[in-house]
Amino acid sequence: MTAHDAIEITRAAMVLVLTIVGPMLITSLIVGVVIGLVQALTQIQEMTLTFVPKLLAIGMVLLLCLPMIGSAMANFTHQLSDRIIQG
């Protein structure tokens, strides 16, 4: 394995991580901003008010994205095994 191969594998792994985590991070950001606006408008400063909706939203996005996550991980594993077999 050359240095170029190691860099390509690392790049593919980072893209995989962003693909898996991206939708959940964006959901958390959107829900956090909306809850923050609601708290600012109503002047309710409860810490658990932000935690529960974020947890539910991230759980729903995780369930919706499971097929995409599985296929992305399978593609990465196939690419990695092809490099091992060729190499």
C-alpha cells in the first residue's frame, strides 16, 4: 500500500462519516434554533425543553436514514475489500 492509497482510504472514510452523521447534525441544528426561538419568544428557560425534541427528531431522522447509512457503509466496505484483494 502506498501513501496515495492510505490518503484515498482516509478521504473515503471521512466522506462516509459526514454522510452518516450529516443529516442528524443538520436536524439537531434546525430543531435547536426553532426551540431557541420559541424559548426567546415565550421566555420559558427550561433546559429539558431543548433536549427532548432534539432527541425525538434525531431518532426519527436516524430511522429514516438507516437504509442510506447501510448502503454507504456497504459501499465503503466493498471498496476497502477490493483494495485489500488487489493490493
